[in-house]
Amino acid sequence: MLEKALRGSRRYWTLVGILSTLAVAGAIAYLKQLSTGLVVTGLGRDVPWGLYIAQFTFLVGVAASAVMVVLPYYLHNYKAFGRLTILGEFLAIASVTMCLLFIFVDMGQPTRVLNVILYPTPNSLMFWDMVVLQGYLILNILIAYVTFTSESKGVHPPSWIKPVILLSIPWAISIHTVTAFLYSGLGARPFWLTAILAPRFLASAFASGPSLLIVLCLILRKYTKFDAGEEAIRKLAQIVTYAMAINIFFVLVELFTAFYSDIPEHKHHFEYLFLGLHGHNALVPFMWTSQILAVTALVLLLLPNVRNNFTYLFPICLGVILAIWIEKGLGMVVTGFIPSPLGKVTEYSPTLRESLIALGIYAAGFLIITILYKIAVSVREELEA
Amino acid sequence: MDENRRAFLKAAGCAILGAGLAAPVARAAAGAVSPESAPGELTAGRWAIAINVRKCLQREDCRACIDACHVAHNVPQIEDPIREVKWLWKEPFKDTFASATHPHLDKGLADKRVLVLCNHCDNPPCVRVCPTKATWKRQDGIVMMDQHRCIGCRYCIVGCPYGSRSFNWQDPRPFITTGIRPDYPTRTKGVVEKCTFCTERLVKGLPPACVEVCNKVSGPGTMTFGDIRDPKSEVARALKDGFSIRRKPELGTEPQIFYLV
């Protein structure tokens, strides 16, 4: 089946070429970090986690959101998602791979990363995060492989795969819950010390992940013969609408608690995000962009005529992805460190090299998506011919 | 496609996966090693330090303990504040004890700089979050670091409510300007380090370097080190006689650095 990835149009090879170049550029940029240390990043004493860990957090959400197509199809027998589940699973595989790469490049001693397996530590949420992420990756590879080979041979998938698929549903919820617990169990960081962090992560994941899937489906519809189906895309847009509404509600709930209680150590972080603190306001324009995008997207999604029109849906989904990427991929992690436990406001911005490494990982992830989607499209085209 | 090759790849994949899953089980079965004390070693049920803030503040610019510690442990002197490595240093009172600071505080105290270091918490969040047990609590309460096992994930730094841990953002050796002491290991880039209550001195029967030099420079009782479980120890008596506070006690970490005020 892999040979399908080796025969493609000029457009396909151009995309593969660009993504490979970016991925290699990222890998070369990483070599310097590997030899001199994380000093090449913008991280430091007060902000020890930044761009890498934030991207990891955002992408765990994208990976988990595959459940939004798997669950309706397998639990509710919602047939319209039949053509879509494989795309969701492939997206999950690529996202988890990016997550693992982002964790890897964040390590000070990457050669020792297997110590997490060698000295398993159940009291550390990072250990559990590794367990659930690896498990989710294996589950998705297995499920995608078994169901898709059966489909390409024109037979029903073996019955043993059904319980595995059902297992993948709570497992998807678990990966983002455990990722939220990485943050929300720390007395040292009042910004994250909130029970709503895991629910908020899931809500934003179920808005951004399906949005990305819609974008990918609309691209496939335009440039290939693969059509996920209008009904399926519209249903996905509905899921995005609900998730986005819940996400905005959760954000408002957090803001209320922080500002009405007026407890300084809770309030300061939100002040830094939306107003700036002691003259430091690097994230303020981003956060307002994110909030305005989020609310605008929700209002537009609530209008059925707009939501169901794919010409509008495409940019709306890009807006949702950008809004949540800013929220999780820029604001959420860094703000936990500002102000620091000693009351210092040290701002963080990624260096060029750090950004190149991150871009390289995204390119590698999208290369995986491109290749897997190419296989899916080619096999389906052959079946339909 | 070649079926044999596919079968081989499947089998190889499963074998790698199986080996990965088996490793932790094998490690767990191997068991732990129990510590034994060396002859002449200082031992305790629970080590603690009491810092007499008034006495310490009489010599506000004094750096004797800091320099002694940093020289003894090959701690690099890095100018860039965001990459600094420090085991023992001073922070303004208002940042160290934010909840004890108010506008009517003793004149000037808010901005006076008090000594801070690892609190060797009885319930250390850094130990709880470490994914490799590279940091752990000894039976005598000292929170230790294994720089050979540390993977540099910095989760302990994120989990510490006191900012007491430092990461080596780069190779620290070029920044050891006082000359590398051969009797204490230097660290490599990419690992976390912090105060260890001078375990290397305790085994030789000596108190921590900071305490020793402080009491020479500022007079006895400025820093008191000892076994807090022993009611006759100097540190236990100092806490009984005076009023002491701890950093962020509301977090339940049970810090073992006490500030006599």
C-alpha cells in the first residue's frame, strides 16, 4: 500500500519537497541546540518551558480530536463519517508524532530520554503522559492499518478490531486530560491550578482539531477526487460550533473567578495576558486577536447559512485554529511563569533557531499527513474506478 | 508487496514494543539499595536550617555563605540573569515572604534582601513530578539530585514554588571563574542542580559550608544547622525560643528552612 505514496502528481511532489526541506532545515537547526544546549532558545530561569512544550500541548488536542469522528461513527453508527474516520486517525498519528518530537527537542539530555521507561515513576504525570501518548499512537496505527487494509481489499475489518476502536475513545480523552494534569496539579503555579483546565483543554481541542480536519477535507475536495461528503463536513462544522461555544464559556468562567475573587496571585497572570503587568505586555495583542477571532468565528458558525457555505467555512475554520493556537500554543504555558514564584516578570520570546526547529517539526508532521492522505486518496480512487 | 518482508517488519515491531514494556518490570524487580552511614558521618532524623533574619540583615551586603557554597560546589558564575545557576542567594523580603508583606512593615524591611535556598521540603513537589526519580528525598530529609539520571525536562523547576532549582542552559565549566575544585564534580549542560545541604561534607562530619562560614563571619546563631527531630539540638532550641516563619507554608510542602524574625 505504501507504494501509492511513491507515485504522484507534480503538485504532490512539490508539497513533499517543500515539507521535506523545512523538516531537514529544522533538523539542521536542532544540531546546534544539541551541541551547545538549550541556551540557543529564549528560555531561562523564570520561563523554563516555552514554544516547544506549548506546541506539544496544542497538538495533543489535535490528536485527541480524532475521537470526534470515531465516536459518532462507531458508537452511534453515524454513516456519514465513514469516509472520514481514516482521515481523523491519520491526523492523530501525525499529531502524536509531532507531540513526541516536541518533547524530545525540549529535553536537556535527549540521549537519556528512555530513562522515563527505565525508571518508571507513577507519581509523575510526565510518566503517565508518555504512557498514554505512546498507547494512543500505537492504537491509532493499529486501527488505521487494520481498517484501511480491509477496506482496500473490499472486505469487512476483523471483528477483534471493534473493541480496540472502542478503547481508543476514552483513550483520546485521557491523553488531553493527563496533559492538562501536567499543569493543573502544581501548587507552584496558580495560573494552572484550576480544575477547569482539563475540560477547557478538551473543549478547545474539539474546536481546533475538527476545524483542521475540515480544512484538510476541503483541500482534498478541491485538489483530488476524494470527497468526504457535504453532510460529514457540515456535521463537523456543527461539532466545532458547540465546542467553540463551550470553550469561550470556560474562558469567561476562569476570568470571572480570577477577577471577582481579586486574589492577586490568581489575577496577576490574567492581567499579564490581557492587560500587561508592570509594563510588560508582549502577549496582549496576541491574546486580544485570539479572543476577537474566537468570538467572531463563533458568531459566524452560529449562522446556519454561513456555516453551511464552504466558501465561508474554510476561513472560519482557519480563524478557529489560529485563535486556539494563540491561546494554547502561545499564551497558556508561558503565562503560568509570569509572574514567577518570586514575583518577577520575565518575558519570553522564542529565538529564530527555536522557531525554525518548531517549524521543522510541524513540517515533518504535515509531511506524514501528506503521505498518509495520499495513500488514502489513491486507494479510494482505485476502488471507485 | 513481499509478504515475508511485511511479516518480518510486523514481528520486529512487536519485539521492540515488547522489550520496551518489559524493561520497567525488570527494573522494578531489581529492588532498591539501602543507605549506610560512613564512620564519623553527621546523621539526623531530619536536617533543617534556621536563619536568624535580623542578624543576617545586619550585614546586608555580606556574601560569605554564597561565595563559600558556590566555590565549594563549582557553581558557574553566569552574568546573564536568565541563565544563572545558583544554590544560595538573596531576594527582597517582599518577594520571599509576599504574604507577610504589608505597607506598614518595619521601615525598609520590604526591600531588604534575605537568604534563599532549596527548602528541602518534607513534601517536595519537585520529587513528586520528576519522571525518572532523578531527584528524591533521603531518609534524613535532604532532597537530592542525580545529575547522571536527569533528562533535563525541567518539570521539577516548574513544580518548585520557590524558584530554588537551576538548569544548565549551557556547559557550565567555562563559567567556573574561581578555578574548578577537583574534589567536587562539575555538571554537564542540560541537567538541573541545586543545594544539597553539603552531603559531601556531612559524610566527613562537617556542617554545610554556608553555615560554617556564616557563623565565623557573622557570629554564632546567624545560621543554625541540625537535627530538628532532636529536641536537644541547637536548631530545635532556636525554633523553640524564637518566632519563625517559612516560605509559602500554605502550599503544604513543609519547608525545612526556618526564618527567625
